[in-house]
Amino acid sequence: MNPPSSPTATERVVCIDALRGFDMFWIMGGKPLILALAAFMIQAREPPEWLKGQLEHTHWVGFTAYDLINPLFLFIVGAAMPFSFNKYRAAGVPCRVIYRRMASRFTILWVLGMMVQGDLLKLDWATVRPFTNVLQTIACGYVVTGLMMLHVPRRFHVWITVALLVGYWLLMALVPVPGLGTGVMEEDRNLAAWIDASILGSHGYKHHVEGGYTTHYGFFLPIMTFSATVMLGMYAGQWLNSAHAPRRKFVGLVAAGVGSLALGWIWSFWFPIIKPLFTSSMVLWACGWAFLLLALFYALTDLLGWRALTFPLVVIGANALFAYMVPHLFGAQINGMSGVLFDGLASRLDTLGLTSVVWSAGFVLIMWLMLWFLYRNKLFWRV
């Protein structure tokens, strides 16, 4: 028996906005700011190596804090879906209208993803990368999860998520790849990479990293695990949307986080944690941290009532698409603006070793003030 919905189901959920803002903070300049602050605090020219390592993507097998940004974004989309879909149901919105809404969101996210990482704005077909970006993974996971929420009884949802995670593992492990055989999960030598190369050819995604090598991220086959990540977030949203007591909701999120981490770690012995392939073990590991972070922000906003503490992140999270797109498309211009505004201050504080801190903080401040203006005037970028 499913718990009844909370009477506040259609309102914005502050903890979700705060968590979304926390995720976007790292996109809109949080990484250089934290590294600069860390270097200043230990009075060194460089931040600690362990921190630098955690704020870089893992090349292949493994997982760092910075690797969490992408799956956390998908998880948060899923967490918000029960609230929006319940609003549609409460208003009696016909399915055909919801279909149009989903199709519109899918298309816009796909085009924006091509603008950010797909070289669409170069207007050169030879360089276009059609499937390259986290926004497109969100688009896929959103549609699959949305169709499930609309047409599949809730008692089957968990089984579908399990089927996607296990099915992806079995496909990667058992389906032979021409010239490789079965079970190969090396960089550029695996089933997901072969499928992408077969479909996209020279338009496939290549990520250039330090050292001169490239990493092929999987996209088509991992739609299964993109969707499973959104679904796991959906369960968190349904839990928050229930009529359970706040403390029970907090405990449930923590339990889900610990359980997901344990399952992901155990599974990694057979199916390694590889973010470029979005392996099933990686999904569980990442979602474990996502559940725990959501529990933390839920505790701050709903249990303790410390909403003022999370307000700066809520401002970012309420316009997450703006926070994501603007630094990618206009980062150089914002850096230039930061130079005009803060160059004098940075020069005066150079003897204290605060130059990098001022420059990094200036970028973040300019972005945050733009987001605050939108928030204050109730202007929200939505698709």
C-alpha cells in the first residue's frame, strides 16, 4: 500500500532546490574557488593533492567527488518528477498534453546539450557531436521515467529499475563485440563504445584529457542506466512527497543511501565502477551519495529549519539551467567582467596570497547576482 501524498505536494521543495544548487555551484565556478581557498588556508601555492584529485574526473575505473556532478543532476531531476506529475494529475491534465510537454522538454534539452558540448554553434557538420552532454542524458532518463510514471502501476517500478540495471550489466558482460569477444570493458573497447561508434561514426564523443589520450563515453546503451538513475531519484521524491513524519523521511533517505552505497560497492567486484560507461555499480554508488546529500539538505531545511543557511544554494537551484548554460557559453565574458570589477582588489591582496581567491570568488559572485536577480523577480528558466 502506497503512503498518501503530502498536502504540500505541489509546492517547491526547498531541499531539492538546495541540492540542485549545490550541484550547480561546482559548474558555475565552485571548483576553482574551493581550490584557491584551500591553497590559501594552508599557505601554499597549490591546494592539497588529495583535494585536487577529488575535484578531477576519474579517467576510467574509480570514482571521485567530482564524478558525482553528472549522476546527481539526473537524480535530482527524478526527485522533482513526482511533484510535477502529481500536479498534472491533480489538475486533470490529459496525457496528450503531458506528452507534448515531455517532447518539448526532450527537444530543448537535446539542442542545449549540442550547444554546450556538441559544437552546434560552430555550424560545421564535420564537427557536430549529436549525443555528447549531460542535458541529453537527462532528456532520455526523463522521458523513460515519465512514461513509466504515467502508464506503469507503481508496484512494478522497482522491478523495472532492477531490470534496467541488471540488464545493462548482462548486455555488457555477455554480448560479443566484433573483434573483442565478450566481457571486455576497456577504454574504447567495450560494447557501449562499439554501439556509439557504429551509430555516430566520426560524430561520436571524444573527451580530451590531460596526458593526450581520449575517453569515449557511452551514450546509447547507457540510456538504460541514465533512466535508472532518474528512477532512483524519483523514489526519493515519492518518499519526500509522502505523509510520513519528517524524521522518518530523513531516516529513510539515510537508509536508502547507505544501502545503495553497499550494493554498488559489492557489485563493483563483478561490474566495475566506470563513470564513462555509467555502469550499474556506479549508478548505485553515486545514488547512494545522492540520497545522503538529499537527507542532509532535508535535515537542514525541514528538520532544523535552517533555510537561511541554504538560501544561496536555493537561488542557484531555482534556475539550474541558467547556472549550467551561462558559464559554458559565456564563461570568457564573465571572466572579463570579473577582471574589470575585481582586478584592483586582487592586486592589493596579492601579498596575502588572495589573488586567486578574489578572481574565483568574483566569477561566482557575478553568476550568483544574476541568479539572485532572476529569483527575486520570479523569473525561472524552465523547459
